[in-house]
Amino acid sequence: MTGKTLYDKLWDAHLVDQAEDGTCLLYIDRHLVHEVTSPQAFEGLRMSGRTVRAPEKTIAVPDHNVPTTEGRETKIDNEESRIQVEALDKNARDFGVVYYPVSDIRQGIVHIVGPEQGWTLPGMTVVCGDSHTATHGAFGALAHGIGTSEVEHVLATQTLIQKKSKNMKVEITGTLPPGVTAKDITLAVIGKTGTAGGTGYVIEYCGEAIRALSMEGRMTVCNMAIEGGARAGLIAPDDTTFDYVKGRPHAPKGAQWEAALTWWKTLKSDDNAHWDKVVTIRAEDIAPVVTWGTSPEDVLPITGTVPAPGDFQGGKVEAARRSLDYMGLKPGTPLTEIKVDAVFIGSCTNGRIEDLRAAAEILKGKTLAPGVRGMVVPGSGLVRAQAEEEGLDKVFTEAGFEWRLAGCSMCLGMNPDQLAPGERCAATSNRNFEGRMGRGGRTHLMSPVMAAAAAVTGHLTDVRELLAETV
Amino acid sequence: MEKFEKLTGIAAPLDLVNIDTDMIIPKQYLKTIKREGLGVNLFDEMRYDQDGNENPDFVLNKPAYRETQILVAGDNFGCGSSREHAPWAIKDFGIRCVIAPSFADIFFNNCFKNGILPIPLPQEQVDILMKDAEKGANARMTVDLENQTITTSDGVEIAFEVDPFRKHCLLEGLDDIGLTLNKATAIDGFESKMAQDRPWV
């Protein structure tokens, strides 16, 4: 008999109902909510006289719109942003869901807050009106983004209508070389499979290099599963996971912890499970990577040169031409000659404590290159506090970076943190789309250490050269 | 939800791959707390220049395509952010059907919740429809959901697949929250069992 994948097991454990045509109803254990994709859903509930079925499993936090500067708990200058944050405040209180307002130190990016508070646990189903919900897959939870209509559906029913996806295994064998990080793994995978390569699949990441990652690193990998087109990314839970979860405010305790642990340990793919697609990458073959274009699949090792449209085929030829024009790049230019105007360290991809530590390690005793502006936005109030306790804020501010309050910030520029037209940014975020960080802004995605290296030199830089200097 | 049965209208060609939801509706328009009114900002940064003037080269600004109801596009349409503002903007503009070689998962789901029919077709068939769409306003395409066919302006018929449940909801304009609430007993049962098996959740 064919065994089950981890995804199969999570699916089976949450199946409420299956109709004759194969349409399934899946139970949702945790529903995370932010201010941008929820107002219409709550309004829908009001209009139809419905309530939130499980407010104790619904966690709301404002993150997309909030300014990252002081004084925001009393005043948000942009009126539309203020209205949206106030709407979440009212909805959270009216419907009685768990809520971390902007004045609470636990506020932050929803995908950082969930794991930090122990809301996200192995074996759960987790949804949010946000595509980067894939992050929570790092715990062996089935987690994915949904639209606002589905947010309303989950609020009202605590379930989601779903069709099962196919199973894809991404194995990273071996050991990552120095200077190569979880971000490089996830970008390298997208570079190999393309942004539609995962469409219709749930990806399970496995292999020695994945096992060796911390929970922070695993979250970075799963976070960008969506950029590869997959519904969700998963990593089977292990001792690294259990150690991270234990003692978190909403993690089970005592006898319940033991019971949970017993079940969690069964959450892995069987050896004889069926995979619809398998991708294998040697960790030793992954270099520090950066993106050159306007799609996350436009990935190259930092040692490469800007490609030409003729290097591609089909619809990608025109897309590459458009990207090069938008990015203001000439084919054949070494990537390390690309100068940057700004550096952004933060986001749900790389705004956790380990990311800040890694960037600070490179920046220690150094300063921003002349003319470069730098911004660090911790992923949550607690990440910020932890970083300050470790003195990381000093490293950043002494290097010339701005040290901001928690939020999504420049990753999507809904708040005042944006790039100016033509401005080029080394960013630790997840999307290099046209206009993503501000109209006309140019984004190069990379890891925190690579962003820190670019900050110091003023151009895209192979962080391994800086590491060699410090040895 | 508005029903989708049969649609005959102008199809516009947008021959670009990886059209993401940031392109469909940029972030500054996500600050609304309503579903309506986003059509004017559909494809905002391609459609307007920095000062808000129309870009005459963008397809939806051309006289022949101002009343577009069907969009024919490149691979991986709707990738990126989960924002349902993307289908809201498309619908508000007047587009009820998008045809492409493939769609990103969340966008695809979001369409069906808003009375929009997304149709994935092999590249060769999309190429035929793209050519037909390039003819302009006098060429009208027909999309028949009941019979699952697309007919070009010169009578070429192309069949398409659609999930039966989603087809049913679109044809009838059904609210799926209402349908799920009919299964409240099954949800109650699941929750009781879960309280035993996984009390920590």
C-alpha cells in the first residue's frame, strides 16, 4: 500500500466533509487576520447577521498599514490607513477575537506574531488573508493564504471549501557553504522551478540542509513557497520545532504538551509515500543569490552577470525585456557592479531575531556606504525588544541605519516607507514586482547578510568576500 | 453573487507572463474598506503615467477596448499577493472572464467568489484567442459556461474544463457560506471529536 505524505496526513486530520464531486470541507485551527484583507469580510458578517464561529481561534493584528515611526499609537497621518486600522480595532472588539493592537509590544507582522505567541503549532491548519501565510508551514502546519471572501467564510464557519493539491518534494541535500542562508535556498528553488512551478502543489521541503536550519530559517524557506506558486510549503516537525514551541504563551502545557508531542512526532511523510513531483538540489551548489528582474524567479548567483532577453524562451523574452527596462540594467553587467541607493532589512521573510543578528554581524564596526540609506524594521515588538537587549540596535544605528518599529513597512509600501521612482534597493523581503516598494522603485531580493554587505559597499556584493576579510 | 451564464463581448489581449496582483491593483488602493470602485485603478501603473494621465498605448485605453469584458493573458496570471482587490477591480471595470495558460492558485479561487470565470487553456489555444482578441472591437468572443465553450469572432469553438461545484455556484450565483452553514452538524461533530483528540488546539 502506498504511504501518506505529511500533507496527506494533515489533510485527513482536518477533513470535515467530502461531497460526491470531491469538494472538501476542511477545518481551520487558526485564523490570522490583518487590517487590509478583513474589513469587507467583517462587513459581510454584519450584513448577513452572522457571527465569528470561533473567536478564540481568530487572532487579529494590524501590520500592513502601520507607520514604523514613534507616536503611531495615537496618530496615523494617512487617513485611509488610519480608517483601516481603526476598522480592525472595532471589528476585533465587536466580534471578540484575540487582538494585539499597535500599542501592544506583541504587535508585529502577523506571520511573526503567530509563531512567537505559540498560536501556530505543528499539525494545525492555519489560514490568513495574506499569501505569506505559507510561513507557518515551517512548523509542519498546513498553512496558506486566502482571499477576503474566504476570510468571511472561515470567520462564519471555521472551515474552508478546498480541493486537494498534489504533492511535491523539494530535497536540499548536504551542507550549506558559509555565507549561504535559508533565503538563498528558497530563492534558488524558485530560480529552478519558476514562479508557476509549484502551482497546484503543496511543497514539502526536506533533506539534510533543511534539517540543519533553525525555525527562523525554516520560516524563511516556507514563506516564499507562494513565490514558487505552491499553495503551501511544509517542513516536518522535529526536535528543533518542539524546542522552539515549548513554553510559548499559547503552546500546550503539562499533560497536554505530552499528548501533543506524541501526535506531532507522527507528522512526517511515510517512506513509501507517493510524490507527484520531486526536485533535488545540492546545498553545496547554492551560492549567495540576488534577483535581477521583476519576478522572484529572476534569480542569479551573485557571481553572475545581468542576462539578455535572448537568453530566454517564449513569453519570458518579452518579460525579460520589460524587466531590464524597468530595472534600468544592461545585459552583461556583472551583478556586483550594480549600485544601490537603499537597503531594507525586515519583512515576514527576514524580520526575525536571527535575521537581525546575521545582518548585525556583518555590519559591526562598519558604516553605510556614502549616499546609501538603510532601514531596519523588526518583525514584531518582541523581536525589537530582544534585539535591543542584545545591543543590535546600536550596531545598526552606529552603521547609519534607521531603527524602526514593527510592521510590514517597505516590503509593500502601504505605509509611508517607500522607494522613490528609480531608487534601487537591496531588500530582504519577498517580492521584486514592479512598483512593489513604491512606484518606479527597483528591488533586488537577497538574504540579510547579503543586504548588509551591499549596505557597506554601496553595490551588490558577494558577502563571502567580507567574511573572508574578517577571518 | 452575480450569476455567470453566457457572455458575448470584447476580448482584450494582454500578452505578458507573470502578471501579478500588484500590477492588477497597486497597494495604495488596498486601503479601501469597500469592494466597489476599484475598476478605475485596474492595472493602474500600466494604464496611467505618474501624473495620472492615460497611457494611450495600454490596451484598455485604446478606443476599441474600453468596453472589454474578456481578458486574454499570459502564463501565471494573478501571481503574488492574495488581495481579492484584484478580482474586485477586474469585475468593477466590467471584465467577467479571464483566459490564460495558467493562473496563480489564490487569484483563481478569488475569481469564483466574485462571479468571474477564469479559464486555463493550453498555450496553443490561448494563442488562437489572443489573435482573435487583437482584432479589436468588432470582434466579439462568446463564453458559454453551461456548455463549457469559447467561440471566437470567426466561429472557432474551443472547449474548456471547469470544476463542477464552482460551475454550479457561478451559474446559480450561490453564496457558499450559506451552503457550508447547511453542514453545521458535520462541523459540530468534528469539533466535538477534536476536543477529545486534540484538546490543545
